[in-house]
Amino acid sequence: MLNLESDLLCLRLLRPALRHLLAARATSDDLPEFIPELIIFGFLIFYVTVYVLGSRWNSRKANAWFNAHHSVFESQFTKPGLPNTIIRDGAADMFQHATGRRSVTSLHTIFKFIPRHDLFQLVFTYGWILYDLRYDPKDGVMLDFKLATSPNDTQGFVWGIVSKYSLPTIKNERWDLVRFHGRPYMCTLLNFLQTLTKTQENPALHEQLVVMSENAEITETFFKHRAFQSVLQALKDPKVLKHFRSLSVCFDLLHLVVLHWSFFSI
């Protein structure tokens, strides 16, 4: 207690001297020498402020989305993950894990945000629009299902529905819509790189959507299946189309089925 009182007394005694020293420094001719330091210090404060605010903004958006849909996760999974427990892989990439449903090994909800936390990346992201007019940075969420399957004689395939707005960039981001190695003779790198999907329109889909597949029979099988009719109806809803980016299914000979739902603007 005594030390604290003595420290406060010292500060009171030094306050006039410090005030006088700062005033003298401000009015001296040497002030221009400190301008670079002041600019650097001010920029560092601004950079840190942008980082903190941008990180919190992205975290709040991820938590808000997951909390809003948590009731759906609870009704479908025995272990849906807890609200406000988003796992962060940096300030712009986050995910949540759910499991405990028949025929579904796991579900990863993956959030990808605009890098609001990094001033340089943020400037580059929006500056790239001036170079590539098709580039449209948006926040997004992807539901990555890994489905359990039993061994059978089904050959591997890849299939997807994609929004036309995403076609210019989807092949750079979705490996399963570009190529796959479902057949044994495609294990070489050359054949692996030459396996490409075809893009086709389909009358069962909205004009904004296209099908990407290697085989038209796969499309017919999906579209004729009774369980898939609800998906087709949902993709005709303007509220869903506004945010929909892609839906893809990838099946390989290891009997791993990966189902991706990807959306914009969460």
C-alpha cells in the first residue's frame, strides 16, 4: 500500500515536468525528424485495428450462421457440434464438425470469408476486380458430407450442378468437378489430368444452372430418383438460387462418396 502511494506521488510530481517536456518537443525545430516514426506507428495501430475488427466480423458471421441452423443439425445428427464452438484455421477459414447419422460418416461445415483481417490481402482482393471483371469476392459456406457406402461393382464417377455465375472459377476451386481417378487404368498422372467433366444445360433445372458430368446416364439416374425431387424443387426457389453455387457428388473405387453443397453470401 505504501509503495503504491509513493508511486502515485512520484507521478504527480513528474506530471508538470513531462507536460513541459512534451510541449517543448512539439514546438522545437526537431519535430520533422519524428514524422516517419509517427507515420509508422500510426499505420501499425491502423493495421492492428483492422486485423482485430476483421477477425471479429468473420467470427461473428460464422457463429451467427451456425447458431441459426443449429436446430437443423440437432435434428439430423446425434453429435451436431456445439454453438459458438467454430474451429478457426486462421481469421478467414473456419469449420465445424458433425457426426452421428446413419449412412453419413461425417459432415464438415466449412466457412470461407473475405480476408477482412489482413489489410494487404483485402486491398489485393478488391483490387483484382480491376484486372478480372468476372472476379466477385464473397463469403461462402460449404457442406462437405462423407457418405458411408458398402463395397459393390459401381465404377467411380463425378457429377455436379453448378451456377453459371460460378463457372469461370469453379474448376480452379472444385477438384471433383474437374477430374477424378475412379478407374484403375486412370491411376497415371497423364490420364488423371485428361479426365474432364462436360458442361450441359438440362430442362429440369433453372436456366441459371448447368450439369457437369462425364456421363449423361448419371444425370438421368439422379433426376429420376424420387429422393432427388426435393433437391430439384429447392433449386428452383429464387431464395435458394440467390445463394447457391454448386452441388457435387464424387465416388471413387475406394468407395468414398463426397457430397458438396456450396453457397455464397452467408
